[in-house]
Amino acid sequence: QVQLVESGGALVQAGGSLRLSCVGSGLALRNYIMAWFRQGPGKERELVAATNQWRSLSHYADSVKGRFTISRDNAKNMVYLEMNSLKPEDTAVYYCAAKDSWESFRDAETYPNWGQGTHVTVSS
């Protein structure tokens, strides 16, 4: 019933840009904290960006601040991650996630809803 599906991952050259998309089914994304996590090879999952229901709060990992932007399109029930000036260190599987409270927003274990992930590879 509840499903999040990511798309947009690709192989890109360092310095390039990508726009990841996440579409929701069975839940209205406007009612949830939305976040993007990523997990590189052999690494733990880490928070990339998050935004609240009213877009009044947002958080970006220090490693992506100024390069990545999270946004919503409520009419399409979608959330996006615009990624610019990509670096090889950005190579990872990127996941869309949703939860109903800002509490512990950095903790992946508090998010009950997850997408399947989309692969991003940045060549040097």
C-alpha cells in the first residue's frame, strides 16, 4: 500500500549535475518529513538532506551543503534532490525516506518508509 520509488540515478562525470526524484503511493508526502539518505560502498547510511512538511525547516549534510537542494511538488506527490558540482565521494545508492516527526531526523532507524534506492556513480 505504502510505496516510495526513486529514479534519476546515473553515471556522471565529476562536476556534473543530476536530479533525483521520489514519488509516493499510499501516503501523501505533504504530510511527512522527507529525507534523502545515501550509502556508499562499505559505508554506513548517512543523511544527505531533509525538509519538514511546510518547507520551513531543512537540513543538509556538511559535505553537500551549497551543492544539493531538496524540494517538493505536492501536486505530483513527489520530492526531488538536485545535485550539482558532483564529486566522486558522492558515489552511493540514494534512498528516499519519510517520517511524521522532526524528532531524531538524523537517525535512519526512525524512518518507517523507504524507497528501494537509485544508484549514482560519479567518475573522476
